[in-house]
Amino acid sequence: MEHLIELDYIIDLFSKTKTKKMKPLIRNLMRMSVYQIKYMDSVPDAAVCNEAVKLAKKHKFGQLSGFVNGVLRNIARNINDIKYPDVKKEFNKYLSVRYSMPEWIVRKFIKDYGNEKTQEILAAFQSGNSISIRVNTAKCTPSELKDILCDEGVCVEEIEGLDYAFVISGFDYLNSLESFRNGLFYVQDVSSMMVAEYAKPEHGDHVIDVCAAPGGKTILAAEYTKEAGHVLSRDVSEYKTALILENLERMHRTNVKVEVHDATVYDAEREASADVVLMDVPCSGLGVMGKKRDIKYHVTPEGLKSIHELQRQIVEAGWRYVKPGGVLLYSTCTINREENQNMAAWITEKFPFVLEEERQLLPGTDETDGFYFARLRRRT
């Protein structure tokens, strides 16, 4: 999925039958095989070709086994001499193929960020992804957790500016770690942690998290407000609120109430009740394509318009929950200006808010996912 456009491009260079016209099974068999040839050095090319032929026959495509074998062996012989689109003459197409990004998204990024920055962003999406965690300070200190993780054989790196967070690696899977099962930490991207940092809820504050699942921001807000404060954590379905409850139980947070509620529906009982409203709205996800590889193949220009309308509905319903003088923290996991900076400007034009601070995090620049947040203060 990460290299899909590039794989199809390579196959189409050597096959008279283009990938779009291949039988679905053969198309995916060719993609898998070319991926192995190009990106998996431990698999001999001859073995790739032989296994592809066996699989074609096994799945009743024996008549195409010669085609599969011939195309793959030709690709294997020439894999180091693939001619990509000319970077000077067809820059957009070059980026699209090189980084497997639909060309319309490449054009959009170039419009917003320019050629050089766009290439940095696309390269970052294909770089290795780390796992960042946040310490459950109700159970242990950062230094205690670091020692525990090291004893479990985990490699632990500190994160500058976040003394309660680490990057971890060198383990098989999270549930194999007793520290994770015991709720000593929570997996959360650095950019997501920074939402609560920018919202700055205080001891005793009442916080409403209107689109809360799976609960990372809710839990961090609960840590800030402490037992004297309270967090109302909401999402649209029982499935999503179940995720929040599961994480709250593991992290032993009790100053949180979880409710099923559609964020586009105004709740008059919550009028001007919150010191802080967290509004991490549904978005296109164009900032997290490094982790969620399939997003780029499913998002469409039409879909962006629909998402933008949903975001406006959530803001229109939820802004009134903020007390005069309180904070609305609007955030997304995208790098699309229409969903971010333009939305913050729309909020200040339409509703009684002043933009205090905004930040756009970019992959390749900030060493995080692409993330945006704006802290807006309601006028008194």
C-alpha cells in the first residue's frame, strides 16, 4: 500500500497488459512480487518469480503463469535501471510515482507548501515510524517508567520539551509488555499530546472533549485538571465510547464522564459550561498518511468538501459550550489549509473568539505526524 503507485508504474513499464486491466488476483500478485524484488533484499529474485508462478497456478490462473514469470524476470533484471518521470520536466508526476502519492494531492501540497517542502513531506511519509508513549503519572514517574521499560528490554528515548513522554522501540508488540498491561503508559503521537499542551487546562477546570475516541486527549486533560476538575468525554457511537472507557479503566482515571453524543447536535444543557472545549474534529487525515497508508487512495476532492462541511457543523454546535473567557482548542490530523488555517479564520469571523495561537506541524520538519491546532479564546 505504501508503494502502490510506484509498483504499478514499474509493472506497466514491462507489461503489455497494464495493471488496471489485469485480473485482480494477478494484479496483486504482481504488486507483491515487485515489492519483494525492489524492497526485500533477503528474498532472492528467482524465488520471487517461482513463488509467483506457483501462486498463479494454485489459484487457477495457470494459463497466465508464463506471463507472470516473463514480466517478473524482466523486471528483476532491470530493477536498478528503472526510468522514473523526468524530475525537471514532469515534477508533479515524478513525486507522484517516486512517493506513491496521487497527483492531485501532490498538486495541492505544492500549492500550499512549494516544491521543496512538499518533497520533504512526502519523503517523511515513507520514513520509518516510531511509537511515542505518554507516562501515566498517576501510577509512576517518567524516570521510574524508563527504568521499568529498560528492564523489559525496551529501547527508550526522551522527547525534547515533553518530560512525560518517550519514543520506544525494540519490542515485539505492546501487550507483551507488563508495563503496558498495567497501564503505566499510553500510546499517543507527540502531535496529539501537544493539543492538551496548547489547551492548557488547569487544576479544577471543567473540560468537554466533543470528539474524544479513543481517549488520549481526554486522559491527558484529566491529568491536568486533577481530581478537583472534570472531563466530559463524548463521541458519536457506543463503539467509540467503549474505546474511551477501555483506556480510562487501564489508566485508572476517575474524573471523567463518558457519553454517546453526536458533536453536530447542540446540547443546550452545556451552554457556557466549559473552561476548555477540545474539538479534535474528523478530517481528511492528510497528515497521518505515513501511518495510515490507504488514506491517500480513498480521499477525494469531493470528500474534502464533505469533511469541511462536517467540521463547520461541529464548530457551530460546540462553540457555545465555552465559557466567556474560556478556550476552544480546534485541531486536526491534516495538513490541508482549508481544514486548518482557513477554519480558524472562519471561527474568528463568525463567532466571538480571538485566535491566540496556532501551529501547523509538518512531517519532515517537526518529526511528528502532520497535525494542526489553534487555541481560540472566547471574548467576555
